[in-house]
Amino acid sequence: MLPVQPLFVLILVGLLGLFFFGFLLVRRTVRGLNEGYNDGRN
């Protein structure tokens, strides 16, 4: 078993959390823009 450093695990979890948060933010923004564009077209 390889020794796991807690700091490395914390940094990895933090980066994964930021990536997931950014993905959700971008997805929500794109969906909002798409809905606004569709409402303006109708």
C-alpha cells in the first residue's frame, strides 16, 4: 500500500469540488441563456 499524504488528498478533493461547482455554474448559465433566447424569439 502506498503512503497517502493527507495534504495531497485535501488538495485533490478541493480541486474536484471546484471543478464540479464550475461545471454546475456553467451549465446553469447556459440553460438560462438558452431559455432567454427562446423566450425572446417567440
